Amino acid sequence: MGANYVDLVGKGFGHWNVLKRGPNDAQGKARFFCECICGNQVLVHSTNLTRGLSKGCQKCSKKRQENYHGMSKSKTYSCYIQMIERCHNESHKYYSYYGARGIFVCDSWQQKFTNFLEDMGEAPEGLSIDRIDNEKGYSKDNCRWTTKKEQQRNRRNSIHEGEVHNDWIVTKRLEKPKNYLIQCLHCGVEKQILSCNFRTRKNCQCK
């Protein structure tokens, strides 16, 4: 193996799930055996995977997807594909917020859309997929269908009443969006603060 060899086994790229290392081509370029979301297994060049040039098998056309589960145009399937892409496609614009920080889709869901559908059901009107614990990945035990408003409350930068940081405690959520009232645990002084600034706030000067 060359010095620039990168092991892609276990990773996902679009509809591909990399199974194992395959033989190099005639020019010595690395290839991997990959399984498409439709179940078709193909030998794919590593550069085509990492550069986003190959995202699924050629047989897995839109028509084939419609015949496979009949939901390629549904909101549920769109939600599923977007989830896979942001967690496993390094060229996706939101990959840095998901896959790059260790947020992945569970193996069962990566393998087949129908596994995801069986666990979560179809997306209810007005709802989208949300993780209960934002530090964990997408799986049956950590996902639910929620409204956009509920998801905003569950973001990583959200704070909650009773949360403590650097001797400050969150005492009240204010009517103005993203504004909270916090209180020093030592002197009792109160401050109004944006939620995004709470965890970077230093101790009160009373100490």
C-alpha cells in the first residue's frame, strides 16, 4: 500500500456503503467493494468516492428507486437521503456539523431505506427528523419526528432553565427570542443574556 493510502472501509458516500478493500486497477489506483442503497455491490475507485464523483450504482436510477420502495418522491425518502449525505458525504455543505464531529447514521439505516422506514414510519405532515441527544448519531433510539420549533429548542447551543455554568444559573427564559435571565450563585446579581453567549461567559466579578 502506498504512503497516501486511505482506508475507507465502513464509511458511507452518498448511496454507497464501503464494504472492503478491492484489487487495484491496472494503473495501481485503489478500489473498494461498495454496496449501494438498492443492494447492488460494485467495485469503485477510492478517488471517485472521496471526490463525490460516484454516489451510487448506475443501475440505481430514479426509476429503479421508485420500483424499489415506491417512495423516491416522498418527503420521508428525501429526509432519509439528506440525513445520509450530511453525515457520510464529506463534500456535503453541512458535513462539518455532522460527520466531521462524529455524528453518523446507524448501520441498519445506512444499509437500507426500508430499515429506516420500518423503525420511524413515514414523516408526519409538518415534522422532520430530530435527534433526542444532539451528541449522538441517528438511530431508532435517538430519533423522533418533531416540528421546526422543537428542533430549534433542542440545538446544541440551546440552554435551559436551571443550567449552571461558571457560577451562573439560568433562571428564566424571556419572551424575546434567544434571551434568558441568569443569576450569579454568589452575589445574586441578575443579567439578561443571549443563549449563544451563556457557555462562554466568565464568572461574576463579585468573586
